Amino acid sequence: MSIFDQLVIPPTAHHTDLLNIFLVFSMLLFVPYACVLLGASFLSVYFKREGSKRKNSIYLRFSHDILDKLVVKLSVGIGVVIVPVFSITFVYAQLLYNAQVISVSILLLSSILFTAGIILLARFKNSMNLENVFSSIKNIVPEKNKLPENVKSIEAEVKSSISQNGITSLIVLIFAVFLYTGAVSIAENPAKWDSVTNILGFLISPDTWINFGLFITSAFSITSASILFLFFRWNGGLKNMTEEYRQYVTSFSVITAFVSTLLIPLFLIIKFLITPEVALSKGVFIYSGLALISLLLVCNFFYAIIRNSEVKWSSAAFLVLIIAFTFIIIKDQVTLANALKKHLVVVNHVADSIENVKFPKNVKVAEVSGEELFTTKCSACHKFNEKLTGPPYDVTVPKYNGDVKKLAAYIYNPVKIDPGYPAMPNQGVTMKEAEAVAQFLIDKVKQDTGK
């Protein structure tokens, strides 16, 4: 049971549809920019370390420009990453209400790590900007020994914080992504809910690694595409670029984008092959096909840039890549909805029961038989000879020895008896209705079993 079960209420069928729509919009905000943050942090940290080690001015500028163009202000990061990922967690908590699965707790931990990673990345960006300020001061005061000692001390602290914040933010974001992809992949496969109950289960689950690999390749694809678009096309591109710098950025970005985008269909196909049959549907096939077609078109745009050494196709590549991500996200949510269909039947029934208690409907027992009441209120969780959410009736009903009043009293005001099953929610029936259901159950069990 998730810790959120104490904070959320089960959704009705109508609310479930609204939650699925809200989940898609949250994913459309979160996933693409989370990919950009991960890719930008990796590339910026890498080029900063290599540039400092090799005294390479191109690497150093590239590291700074990536942060400047791709990493937005902290306030924007809260709006497009932190708020959506917590919203996603809350939606999963409602969809997985009362399910014995670890996904929601792991999603909550992932959300916290994403928050920490964004804060650290913002500090990394601020430190890089401060370093540029000190470089400007040095240009004004060429001789270093003329700088006041307190300024030198601050400069040393800034340089130290750059490395620390950069690497730490990257590690935190990687862990956040791993937990997020693992939680989502387990939620899509109800058959694994009982077997994956801790982090170790995530580590040995192939579903997690396939989803994680898909996220990583997507991160490099969309980050590289964003570099090409923002560096060269958006608002006229970056200013004051040397030809050498322009050529290096173009060459590195387009090759990285081309290779990583080619790998995305591979991960999508593998993920499709390991998707449980219960989660497949016509919608999954359609959106998977649209995503693959879009990705192949993006690869053609990147190849045109490589072949002609022109970045004019970067805008089209970036736009179609966003469309491809949209298809992938919708496909994943259709998969999730299919996988949770059986579980949500029970959850929706529980929600309807709670709603009936809060807003009771007057049902005349004379007009509704015990069998009809059983069908509308009990059959989603109980069968006569099969264990569902509740125990089978051929085991429980004989314990009442044909006492209609005693069984009706339990139906009217249920209490938890068997620790192996969740507590039965109050169905909001009248005593006469409870007696009608009790009589039907006793007669039915007696007819089937002779007890």
C-alpha cells in the first residue's frame, strides 16, 4: 500500500478519464525539458572539465553557452519540471489506489531528487556566470596581483563550487531519471507489482533499464537538437561566434543528435516487445507507428545538415522531434491505461461506493431485488467461488449458518475481519436492502454448495 493512500481518494470512472488527460499534459511539459536538463548538465560538465584540463577556449565557451541557452531560470524550472513531476506522482497515486506496488513511493522520491537537481543546476549556472564576471575583471586589471585578496578568495570559492555543483547536479538528475523510469515501467506491468518491492528489484528489472536507456538517448537527441535550433536559428542565433567555434558546435551537435535519434526507435521496439499483452491495443500500435515515422523524418533532417553543412533544417528537425515525443508520451499513457483497466474497475467501484455514502440514493427494496443489488454493488469485488479484492462467498457465507439478520448487519455496517483482504467500504445500503442481499447470498450459496 502506498503512503498516498491516506492522502488521496479513489477516482470514479469519469475522474479517471480526466486524470489520464491531465497526466498526458503533465508529461508533455515534464519529459522533454527533463531530457534537456539531463543532457545539458552532462554536456556542460563534460566540456567544462575538458576545457579546463586542455585550456581549450572552444570547450569552455560551449560549456557556458549550453547552460545559458538551455537551462532556464529556477522559477521557470519549477513550472515546467517540479510542478509537473509532483502532479504526475499524485495522478499515479490516484490511479494506483490501494495497489500493492512501489511505484508511487519511488515517484515521490524521484520528484524530490528532480527538485534538488534543478536547484543544484541553477547554482552551477550562477557559478559559471560569476566566473565570467571575474574573467572580465581580469581583462580590466591584467595583472592578477593587483586584485584584492578578498576578491581572489571569492574567485577560488567560485571555481570550486562550479565543479562541485556541476557534478552533484548531474549525479542527482541521473538518479532521479532512473527512479522515475523504473517507477513508470513497473506501473505499466501489473504482473510485476508483487515481485518488484524495493530498489534492488528495480536494478534487476529489464523494463527499468529499457526505459532508462530510452530516456538517456532521448535526452541527448533533444538536447543536441535544441543546441542546433537555439544556437543558430532562434532570434538569429548566438552572436560573436568564430567560424571555428561555429563549425565545432555544428559538427558535434548534429552527429550526436543523428546517432541518438537513430537509437530511440531501437529502444521503442524493444520496449514494445516486452510490453505485457494486456497493455497492448490498437492505440498503442498507431501512436508507436506515428512516433517511428516522425523519428525517421527527424533523422533525414539531421542527415541533410551533415551532408550539406547547413543548419537551416535544424528548425524543422526540432519541431518534428517534439511531435515525435508527443506521440511517444501519448502511446505510453495508452499503454498505462490498458494495463490498469482491470485494477481501475475495482477502484472506480470503491469510489462509487464512497460517493453513494456521501450522496445516498433512495432505492426501494421492493423495486430492486437482492440479486440486482449484488450485481451493482458487490460483484466487482466478490465472486462466489473465486478470490478477487474480497474473499469468495462460498467460504464466508456458510459461516453465518443461514442467519440473514447477522449477515445483513455486516453488509449494512462492514468491519475488517480477515487481515488478508482490504477493509470492505460501506456500501450505503439501507437495512432492508442489506437483508435482501444477505438472503440472496445465502440462497445462492446453499443452491451451489448445499451448505
